[in-house]
Amino acid sequence: MQYNTKTYITLLTLILIGTSACKKTQVSVDDAEEIVSPTTGTRSQFTLDSIFLYAKQVYLWNDALPSYAAFNPRQKYVGIGSDITTFRNELFDISQLKINAATGSPYELPVYFENPKYSNLQVGRSIPGSTAGIGIPSTAVLTSKIIPSGKKTVAYLALGSFPSLSSSKAALDQAFVELAAANPKDIVIDLRGNGGGYLETAEYVADLIIPASLNGKVMYSEVFNQAMQNGTAPILKHQPYLDANGKTAVYNGRNATMADVDYTIAGNTYKFNKKGSLQTIQSVYFIVSGNTASASEMLISSLKPYFDVKLIGEKTYGKPVGFFGINIDQYSVFLSSFLIKNANGWSDYFTGMQPDIAIKSLENPVLGDPNESCLSAALELINGIKKLAVSKLATTDKITVNRTGLSQPTVVESFMLENRLRLRK
């Protein structure tokens, strides 16, 4: 089965683990470990155990994790501070173990000091459809217009975020009806302030852009680790699977759990399904910045195999991963769990997508103004005036970590929740 709504964070489930001060529900890693976590201890110790043991099976880069005995979370984090500080320290250490060979740094090299770039832990148990953390702006379409430029007719669309499809579909449909009337071959999509949101909405935008000839072609796939794909992550039996109404689902005559979900590539591949009347687009130009992240990057990546795609502005945030929430005691843990790959199998933008034309945007640009620096550069590129041999901005080469504060560029990323995962057939 599939839920009615979808997002870059996915299904959150309800299970209480380790609430007793003397005994816990066994959440060992089955036969994968010679030594599993103890069955007695404090509530804090049980939570430390559970964070590591879930990561051992669910984390995208679980191949980099040592055994439970070698990691020894109970000893490693004794006396560090408050529970939440201790648990976040553990998650941070787990997230830094897998090194990106291309950069020599961890895949989850922090943007905010001592916080993994992707994985996170929050106080509070979550349910499907709720929000956690910072909410995203509620407006999808900021500006849309047709811009005559030289001998070209160019479509321009500024998207502030990807709110729920139910709240943004009407505005998106109206914008594309107006753009389609001009039969443009080129479209400029302004995502410079778009930190992501609902993947379902980003997918809908992609379906509005493509011609009908791409119907059924792969848009992108979510790729879990091998154990998840093979269905050998038994720890997920401790997390119930909820249906579209937030109720426990039935699977093979019993209550379904997250271990019953289909984590195969085939079961998590999304395909184009043409929407709207726009059929003429041949080239797509994205205006981007360090705040362009997650669902915005998925949109860019998914169109690359099929269109002439160019980026103008500053390097994007770099988030080709997704996750679902795991409830442990009174906390929600979001472990990076899958790669987002396009039809060509590409997902290597962990440090961000570099622009083809590097331009530093103004803080408050006039969206849709042909004289605004980024849009002007896009129009010049469309008309063959500007060439691609432009040096990249030094400020976009890498993200530097400041252990005492925020690093630049930064991105405000939301935790809008939508249910995506489907049970095995």
C-alpha cells in the first residue's frame, strides 16, 4: 500500500523502547553481532544502545560502523552531560565514521557545529503528518511570468518552497497554464531560497515541466543500504507501520511493522506522469544558492538526464539523502537512510551542485526582473551571449566548519513529514 502524501522525511512510527530503569525490550541486531547490548541498565543506557543498534542496521553507511562491543556506547558516553547532549554526541560520532573518498571528509561533515549535516535527533515523539523543527514557508509560487528576451520567449518561475501539494496545486496549475500559452522552449526556475519541502510537490512540478513523451521514464530512486533492501534489518520489527489515517496497518494477519516495508530499489523508484499542458520545454535553467536544498536538488537532479540543464548562482547545499523517523523512548531519531539517485544513477552532490555560471545573488533580489544579476545571466546564456567559461566564486568552493557558531553558507531546512513507504507485496 502507499500513503496519500509523501516527503523527503517519510514515515514516523510510535514505539517506546527502554522506558524501564531495570529491563528493556530486546533490540539486538539478531545474529549480526557476537555481543549485543545488555538487557539491564538505566533508561539512558538503553537509549544509547538503541541509537547505535538502529544505526547498525538502518544507517545508509552502516558498513562503516564497528560492532556494538567495539563502539561500547555505555562506556563511551558516561558522564558527558544531560541525556539529550549525550545522545546527540553519540549520533554525531556515528555520522562521522563514513568518509567520502572524493573529499577525504565525512559524508555528514557538519554545517552547524557538532551537528551531522543530515542525521539528527529531536526531543519528542512524532506521528505521521506532523512537523518537527523549523517549518517551511507556505507559499510555493512567488512569481511566474513570460519574459521576451532577444528572439526568445522565456518562462520564469520562482518557487519559494515545496509545501504540501494540497495547498499549492492550484497555484502551480495556474502558473503553468499561463506559461504554456506562450509555448516557451526555455524555462528559468528560481530556487535560490528554496530549502525543500514535500517531495510530492517537487515531483508534481517536474511533471508539469516535462513533455508527455517522458511519461513512465524514471524520475528518481531512493536507494537503501543492502540489508534494508534484502529485508534483513530485524530491529525494525520494533517500529509499527501506520496507515494513511495514522492507524496500525495489518500485514499477513498481524500488525505491520517497519520491517515489512519494501526497501528495494524497484519498490522505491518514482516515474514521470505528465501534468498540465506545457509540452515545449527543451532547456531548464535553475537559479540556485547555498539555501537550495533537498527536494529542490532532487528536482534539478531528476531533470538532468532528459534536458539541457544549467545552474546559475551559488553552489547548492548538497543533500542527496533522505530518512524516516525512528522513535526511541521520548526522542525521534532521523538516520540518513537512503540515497536519492536520478535515472542515470547520479547522486554525488554531497558538497553541493556547482553552478555553471557563478554569481553571488543580492540578499533581496527583485524576482522576475530581467535586469537582476542572476536572471540576467540566465537570459544571456539562453541567448548565447554569456559563455560557460566563467570562474567559480571562491565563496562557493567548500563549506568551512566553525565549531563556535554557524558556518556559511547555511540552509534553513524543514522537517515536514509525509508518508512514503510501502509494504512488501
